[in-house]
Amino acid sequence: MGSEVRTEPRWLTPDELETWKTLQLVMSLLTGELGRQLQRDSNLSFLEYYVLAGLSDQPDHAMRLSQLAVLANSELSRLSHLMRRLEKRGLVRREPDPEDGRFTNAILTEAGYEELVKAAPGHVERVRQLVFDPLSETDQRALRRVLNKLLSGTLGEC
């Protein structure tokens, strides 16, 4: 039997813990408030809006469901349920990928694009109020720099 080397967990320092709790609270409150704004003003969930927005950014407003699941940080099964709801509302449709029929593409419909265009101004205004208005340009650049550091580290590998 080999002896196992046990290392102590790298516990957060009090300062790191305070930073972590603050980040966690900001992520939760921001997502919740933006979701409430979208639901109230546009009858879209946070995830629905970002799926429609993600599709609108793509050539031909289409993307493989597997890629869309990564973009939406969603499991394929959960995304499939979401797509079914969006299809019933006429906002998206699904078709076999013409390049490889083993895959399915999500396609933003004209009605979906129109819904997104109607929802965007109110959503962007709320994002501005919650994120950008309280920050100076220097703060915004610093925040972007820190977030990019997180994304370029191990978080970017997820």
C-alpha cells in the first residue's frame, strides 16, 4: 500500500472570502434582476433572451444546438426543452444541419428577431443602469481587464 500525501485545502483568506461573496452576490442579483426585467417587459426569460441574441449574432441566424448549449451554459436536454417552448411561440425553428445531418441547427425566425429587437432597448437600459452607470470609464476598463483575466485562466477552459 502506498502512502497518500494529503494536502490541506487552500482556504480563502478573509479578504478573498469577502471578494468571493461579493462576486457571488453580484452574479446572483444581476441575473435575477435582468431576468425579472425581461419577463416583465418582454415575456422572455434571461436564458431565452440570450439564446435569441446568440442566434441573432450568427450568420444566417443559425447555430448548431450543441454550440448554442455551450454559449447558453446549458445542458443539451435543458436547451431542447427551451427550444421547444421558443418553437411553440414561433421564435425559433430547428432543422437538420445541411453540412452534417447528424446535427440539428437552431434558427432564429423573423418573429424571433422582431421579438429580440423589441426587447433589446429595455434590456440594454437596465444593463446600463445596473452595471455601467455606477462605474467610471476607468472602473469599466478595470472590470473588463479583471474579467478577461478570469476568462483567459482556467475558467476559459470550462
